[in-house]
Amino acid sequence: MGQITLPGNPPIAVTLRRSAQARRLSLRLSQIDGRVTLTLPRRVPEREALGFLRDKEAWLRGHMEARGEDVRIAVGAVLPVEGVPRVLRAGTGRSVALAPDAVAVPGPEERMAARLQGWLRTLARERLAEASDRHAAALGRPYTRLTLRDTRSRWGSCTADGALMYSWRLILAPPEVLDYVAAHEVAHLAEMNHSRAFWDTVERLYGDWRGARRWLRDEGGGLHRYRFGD
């Protein structure tokens, strides 16, 4: 592993990764954290990698612009809650307050990110438990437990013993997207695969799932742009 910088405005830090399995140069922009990685076959010289990177500069900058910059949680930042953009404001009293266009977070600003994240996780658990309970009842298959994590590679999972896991960041997505992920994972209680029978089960529980799945594919990576101090 190494790192080079692609000059320009702004300069772009690129991580170099050599791989014995790679047969060609490949460039990847993470939609989760914005990191740029250039993978090289073992014997390709670094000067060739830099030339490849320059050839791909327009493509890379275009995709970086489309992704947008990370958003640090602070007063004045805009954060989607249940798919609705809301301005973060300093609040009063003891509880986080949700308004149609804002979220008011009481306490010192340096604690805003931690307090807001805790509130979002609680709200996510409520919404995901309700959806999971509803879909499990319709399926006639109970789950054993429900946990939340800040996963980067998947929105949910279901184990063979019926344990459901979800990303708490689903609370930032539109409600129908959260509901789809719950239906998807509950469907695995009956079908531990992605067969036609599985997708038929998802459709029976949720309805037409294609739009929600497309939203996650196209927009889901952006939910990781919101940084809570991690």
C-alpha cells in the first residue's frame, strides 16, 4: 500500500494497492467514504499507474462531484431524517425535537453529533422493529433478535438462527426504503437465498420492491456522507 497525489484543484489523494490477482489497472471511488483506490498488478511500475490516473482524471472528478462532500454534524448542517432534509438547530429542554424542516438538538454544540446519533438510533430501532414485527407476522416466521450497527457493506442481514441486523442509517432514508429492507431481511427467515421464491416472498410482504432497491443502489451510498465524529 502506498499513496500518491493527483495534482489539480483540489488535489486528490489516491491509495495505491498492489494485487497478485489483478490483471489490469483499476480505479475505484468509494461511495461510502470518498476514498480513491488504484489497484495495480504486481509488476506494473508506478509511473504507468500515474499515467493511467491522469487519463481517468475527468471521470474521477466528475464522479467525486456527483458524490458530494462529507457533511459534519453541526448547527446549520442539513441532514435527512426519514428521507426529508432537515436543518440542524440548537434546541432547548431535554429532548431532541423533530420538526417538518428541522431537528432541534439541546445541549452544548460539541455534544450535538453524539446526542443526535443516539436519538437517530433509537428512532431507527422503533421503525425497524415495527416493520420487522409486521412482516414477520405476515410471514408466520418469528425472528429471534434485532440489532443495529453502522455497517458499510450491507443494509441488513438475517442469520440462520433468525437474528436480524440493520444499519441504523436507514432512518435517514425514505420510510418505504426502510420498510423494503425490513421485508427483505424477514423474507430470509423463510428463504435463505436470493432465489425466485425469495423475491416472490419479498413481493408478497412488501409489494413492488424494485423502486426501493433502485433507490438504495443509486442513493444509499450518500447516507454515509454524514459524519458523526467517526
